[in-house]
Amino acid sequence: MRLIPLLLGASLLVLGACASVEAPANGALADALANPARSDSDRERDRRDLPGDVLKLAGFRPGMKVADIFGGGGYYSEIIAHLVGPTGHVRLINNPPYDGYAKQALQARLADNRLPNVSYDVLPPGAMNLGRGTLDGALIVLSYHDLYVIDPVDNWPAIDAGQFIDQIVASLKPAGVLLIVDHQARAGTGKGDAQKLHRIEESFAMADFKAHGLDFVGSIPVLRNDADDHSLNVFDKAIRGKTDRFVHLYRK
């Protein structure tokens, strides 16, 4: 498996803004995105991934404790670190394959304790040491589908997806949230395209998280792309960086 650097109908609840999703206080999200310490490459990625819109849905605020699970090179971890501030904390967690993929980016991002409220751990998916009721929120960006991939050639192990999700749910405080961003798959395929195309169907995701005790709060359409017919592998140069993506928020 090549790791990532990175249909619901009218019944899907789309949230542009919702009273149940609190915006960060005092412009903390805007301040985090504007932080001059962020790299030019991260700012370039902002244009493509729209983290301001995505994180506004999550409602992360100063003082929160958040886990960036399979967070790769830590792009979202850095933004959230600035957002939650010195009284908050970010746990960036990779498994060994993701650590190998992201190593160079992580070395620069975490060098010289430049993000003092971020801790980094490389842990097996079955034992992420998240604790119980420890987190205000968590996110899995473009890697939820990897729970349903097995690739011994690239040393990607089989993961017990249910046990993985249960760890996250247990770690969330009451009303804690889970933010999911992933590549949409063809209608009716469920998790079937995860292996070859690195895509997963959003209706499958909704049922998956509901089965583990999370309520669907809503979704925003900012990363949707009607030009993507969901037939290509997400690394295909014709669609890479432009896939149709769903953004979901779940609450414990």
C-alpha cells in the first residue's frame, strides 16, 4: 500500500454552521492558520485542503486535548497545536508504516521542541494508549480507509477496525468529537474499494461509527468534487489532490 502524504442522498445533513458545533473562541482558528511559524508548503496545502473550514466543523478550542490519529507528517497537528494553545495538548500518533512514510516531514516539524504542546508516538493500531475519557476530540484525515487495507508488500498489517474505533470512542470524553475526512468511493462499494483505490463510501463510514457508539453530527461539502467519478486510485495523477472527499463529524 502506498500511504497518503496524504452517496448519500438528500437525507445527508449538511452543516455550514450549526449551533451544536461551536466555533473556536476569539478567532483562535484564524490565528492558528495565520501563525508566521507555519511553513510555505503547509500554506500551499491550505489552498487544497481548506483546513479552516474543516476544523471549524470540529469546533476545537483553546485548552482542548486532541488526538491526530495516523496524522502522518503532522500538518493538522501543527494547526491544532496553535489552536488549542499552551493549555491544550495534541497527541500525534502514527503506526510504524506511517512513521516511516512521514519521518522527514516530522523531523522538521518537531525539531527543537518547536511545538511544545505536541507529543508524538509510534504505536501499533491495537494499542494506541489513548486512555479512557481523556480526549476532547480526535481526527483521522485521509487514512480511515486504511483500516480496511492489507498490504504485506509495503509492510501494512491487518488492522482490527472495530477494536481500533473502540479505542477512540473510549478515549473521548462525554460529548467529545471525532472528525473524519476521506476519499469517497463508488456508490454501493462500502469498504470494497479501500484495498485497490484507497477510497471508502461515506454511508459505510456513517454505519461503521454508529455501530461503535458515535452519533453523526453532520458534514460540510467544501472538499466535494463532482468531476471525480470515484473510479481511479487516489494516487492516479489525473485525480491526485483533487479527489471527491467527505468531511464528517461524530459525537460521543
